[in-house]
Amino acid sequence: MAPADYPCQRALRGIRFTLLQPLLPEQARFAFAGPFAGEETIWDATLLTLDAWHQSQPPATDPVQRHAFIETGTATTQGRDVRIVLDIPAIDEAVILRTIIMLRQYKRLRIGRHEFGVPREFPGSDPGET
């Protein structure tokens, strides 16, 4: 689909969501309804692979460990911001579906970052590289 075709309503296995931007293997942006702190909210979600997240961070000369995480932000006019970073090779609609289910079932989710899983070590960069 062309960027003009977004937002794009989708439904998989009875779960509705809206793709807000074209789906890329390393990133997805979508919206869906789900609970937060006992109330129904619209989530404005950005989903990234751990590799994409790591590449977006400032370079480190020493090895660095990175965790998967959920980072819940404040409510906006588009919904409640949430960034999800998963240690997976690629994102597709099945991953989006599992992510929505995970967030809907996360009963103690609060504002802030919640790291989980085993961290992965990324090598540092050579200071001579440009």
C-alpha cells in the first residue's frame, strides 16, 4: 500500500487495529483499543525490533547490553503512547497481533519503561569508524 492508503483498518482473529504507517520488517506503527489502569484507552503504538532500536541509539565504543521493553507514555490526542521493542528478527502482522494480546493482558502496566527477557549484547563500535 502507498502512504496515502494510511491509516489502514485491519482485523486478525477478531482483533481490530489500525496501521498508521506502512509496515516495515523492523518497525510498525499502529493503534488499537485496550485497557490501561482499569480504563479503556486507545494505544498509539510503535513496535521496533531490538536491532532497529539499537541502531537508533548513539554509538557506544564498549559493548552494550539491551533488553526488550515496553515504554508507556502519556495520553495524547491520538491515544496513549507506547513503544514496544522486541528481540525478534522481523515484524509482520502476526507479531502485531501477539503484541496487542500481550499489552491487553499486562495488568500491572504503568507509565515508564518495563524491561523484560534476557538482554542481548551488542558489540561496541571501533572509535576509528566514521
